[in-house]
Amino acid sequence: MDQNLLAMFITFFLVVDPVGILPLYLSLTSGFPEEKKIRVIYRALITAAVVFLVFIFFGRGILRFLGIQTGAFFIAGGILLFFVSMDMLFAAPKRTKTSDQEKDSEDISIFPLGIPILAGPGTITTILLYVGKEDANLTTYLMVGVVLLLVLLLAGIFLRLSDYLVRILSSTGLSVIERIMGLILSGLSVQFVYDGLVRLQIVK
């Protein structure tokens, strides 16, 4: 249980990527007074939490309604996460994160900070990978919920301390951390693909 919980936490932490979103957050909130920055962070976390809850409790039903086998979704999810990890490794713009149009949104706390920066396709896919398993039960849902709550709290702390973290770590330090996280996530994504092939009985 503890090992599964730790693995789940690492996976969600890597996908949400609170370190990698710091530069984008700073550019979005440039010139904002401190009080408004706090309000933006708070609303973004609430927005992401609501999205997570919807997919935690209704994600499995969505997969069943669409007739998607767990194994097939594991493979698709693993491929998506692999692309996310490549973006992290090569410092490319996050294809699953945001767009120029969303950056111009008036309320950045909801779009793009809440969705899709915090609650992006990669995180939603990872939620579905866990709750979509055949043996998933209420305990699984609670574990996913607790882990995501912890990751969101950490993301909020990172965003709140973003000025200090960027100053301490510098752009080079952030880049190194981002690549290490991308390397780990690439391994996890390949494991998801392998698990999907096993579930579809393509490999043993």
C-alpha cells in the first residue's frame, strides 16, 4: 500500500510538474500586486481540484460508456505521458499545457493556470489510468484524491514562493530539475504502455 501510494505520488507530481510551471506563472502574473497573486493561486487550485474530483469519480464510467478497454487506455495514456516527458527533457513548449489564446484569457486563474496548466490532459489521463483499473475501488479513489490534494498543496507552495525559488535555483537549476523529472516520467510512461500490452494479452 505504502509503495503504491509513493509511486502514485511521484507520478502525479511529475505530470503536474510544479517546478516547470514556475516561469510561465511568473510571466502570466508579471506586474500583479501580491494580493492578486495569492487570489490567482487560490482560485487556480480550486479549479484544478474540481476537475480532478470529476474525473476521479466519473472517469471510470466515462471509459465504460465509450467502451474503451483498460489496456487500450493504458497504452494511449503511456504514449501521451511519453510526449509530455519529451517536452520536459528537451525544454520544448508544453503541447499539453496551454496555448497563446489561453494565455490572453482575462481570468488567468481559471484559464490557463487552473486548466490546462495544473489540470492538464496529462494529469487527467493519469487519473483515468488509476481509477480505470478493473480492481479499482473506493480505496483507490481515496488514494488518488489524497495524493492529488497533496500535489496541489505543493504546487500552491511552489507558486507562492516562485520568486524566491527562481532566484535561488536560477534558470539553469530549474532546467536541470525539469530534465531529471522528464527522464523519470519517460520511464513511467513506458511502464504504462507495457502494462497495457499485458492487459490486452499481447505480451506476457
